[in-house]
Amino acid sequence: MNAEIIAVGSELLLGQIANTNAQFLSKELADLGVNVYFHTVVGDNSSRLQSAIEMAEGRSDIIIFSGGLGPTKDDLTKETIANYLGKKLLIDEDVLMSIEQFFQKRNRTMTDNNRKQALVFEDGIVLQNDHGTAPGLFLQSNKKMYMLLPGPPKELIPMFLNYGKPMLTDKLGMNEKIISRVLRFFGIGESMLETQIEDLIDGQKNPTIAPLAGDGEVILRLTAKYESIEKATRLLDETEQKIMERVGTFFYGYNDTTLMKELFHVLEQKELTISCAESLTGGLFQEKFTSLPGASNHLKGGIVCYTNEVKEKILKVKRETLETDGAVSESCAKQLAENVAELLHSDIGISFTGVAGPGALEGKPAGTVYVGIYIKNTPTTVKKLTLGGTREANRIQTVKYGCYYLMKLLKEVAEGVS
């Protein structure tokens, strides 16, 4: 089965918001074994939306719409489809009651135009909205399936997962089980990783292997089909093992995890505390770390040492180090990591100093970074990075490399002890 996703909303065409709904829906449809060959974005215009529907019908079996189900005049998805297919729209009393209760619970006044959201196809199926007022709709006509979903992701995502996806599974009469597994790698480029497993990709049938690159990381998505979950899982395990034999040293986690989450889990398991000295990252490491529940159990604190004065007077970096080697140096990163751990009484100290860009500093080009890592009872390690991104990309990459190197060092320390 082939599907097409049509996002409705002039704000998408104006670049005011990103079309994350299409990304989400494509991923979920892939899990069902449904091919998505086209994404279409249409403004709030009935004639242009009708043209998009005509084109989609000629090449797709399933057409999924996002957006245009609101109460205002420019929300015209439902009306345009009804007119195009020659279907009547009727007020659904249960939906209307649900909308009324939504406003009552929030002590808000329901205006007359909200009644419009209770209009449904006379022979369609309503998809319940647990997080908003606009219900989703499902309709089969002209041997095609049409699914209408609201635009806000906080409404679309749970609606599709709880009601839309099960409905498609039932309508498609799927016997095969389809499961996916995402493998995440860091410290290796996409082209290098792909070269290492090129024969596996070329020979893929079931499971399939899809390489993706994103924000300095490389992702492999494995998808298997079989009559049972057990057999599909075994296929994924076998393929993963072959991949790990070649590039496993760069693997750090599964599915939706992040480097920061994985580092947090390691600190949690080992009951370790950490402190940070951040120059070029300006507190970014701490921001990401404190977004995780339970961060206070492991993060003692940190100091944003953006100037040499703070490095010297607060973190006790030697003046001769700053004058001779500079703030962007191995010796400075080493002292920052050691001294912040001592100052804040933590098991680990991590430091970031370098040139975020766009210009050079101390005669060193943008992207020159030093990451210092102190772990109690072990020699301090300093890693030099040569990054080539924008100012913001260099800062983000620096934090990721800090997480990656610290996890590797903690693993090496544990193996050395054992």
C-alpha cells in the first residue's frame, strides 16, 4: 500500500513552523509496511487543496491530512474533502458534547464557530481527540482511504497512535508483524559507517537497513517483517550482531535515547557525581543534563568560566598557563576539570574550552576545542577536537563529544578495575 501525507496550512509554506507531523507519520506508516512516496504541503485554499487531492488519488491508496480542522474560516480541510467526494457533513451530537465539556472543564466560553468542529462525514468514522477539540475522521471512498488529523502535534500524535494506527492496521488486514529497532552511533561519519557495512545494506531483504545522519550522529534503522514478533525480533538480533562486529565500538544506544541520557544512566549505575567548567559551551552541558529527571542526584553544579578572569580567580587556573599556553589549550582544560571537581567535591570534573567561532581566538581557528575529563583516582584526560560547523553546531557537538568520551573512559576504568 502507498500513502501520501498532505499537510494543510499557510503557516507551513511561510516557514513559520516546521512540518514535523509528516516526519512522525512517515515513521509510523513505515512500521506498518506502508510506503510513503510523497509529502505535500498546501496553504489554506480550497481550490489548491482539491488539486492536491486529485493528484494524490492518482498515485496513493491512503491519503492522510494534517491540519485545517479548527473552528475558523480558513480551516477548510473537512469541507473541501466533503465537497470533492460529494459527502454530507452532519453534526455529531457526541462530538459536540465532548467539545462543550472541553470548554467547561477549563472555565472557558465556547463560541458558535466551535460547533463547526462537530461536523463529521455521514458515513465516516470519528477518531477521538483526547487533547483538544477537533476530532479526527476516517473515510473510505473511491477505493481510497482518507484520514483527517488535527494540526497541533500534541493532538495529532496521540490520536494517531491510539486510534488512527490501530484502525489502519485493521483495515489493511495485516497478518505480518513489523517491528523496528534504531541503533545510534557517534564518533564515526555516515560515509565511513556505511562503507563498513556496505555489503549488508546491498544484500538487505528482511530486515531492511536504513542509514540516517542527524546532528553529528549516525542512525541505523532496522525493520523486520514476519508472522510473529518472536521471529522478527530474532531477525533483528542477527542483523544487529553483524553490524556490531564491524562498528560496535561507536554504538551508544537504542531508539530515542541521547548521549546525555546514556551518560546519565552510567552515572546513576555507578552512583557518581559530576561538576562542570564551561567556557565555550556557556552552560549548555548543564542545561541538557538538568533537563533529565533526577539530575540533582548526580550534578553537583558548574561554573560558566567565559573569561580568563573567572578561570583564574574562581577555578584557579594558573596565570602562567593562561599567559603561555592560553585559555584554549590542553593544560587549561586539564586544570579546569581537576579544579572544578575539587571545588564542588564531585567524583568527576568535565571542562570545555575552545573557539566556537565564527572568528579565531588566540591564533587558533574556529572549531578548536579541548575537553578535559577528571575521574577520581585516575589520570586526567584531555581530548582535542577539530570541528567545522557553525558557532551553535560547534557548541552542541562539543557537549556530545564530552558525553561520549566520558562514557568511554568510565567503561575503561570499570574494565580496568575488574
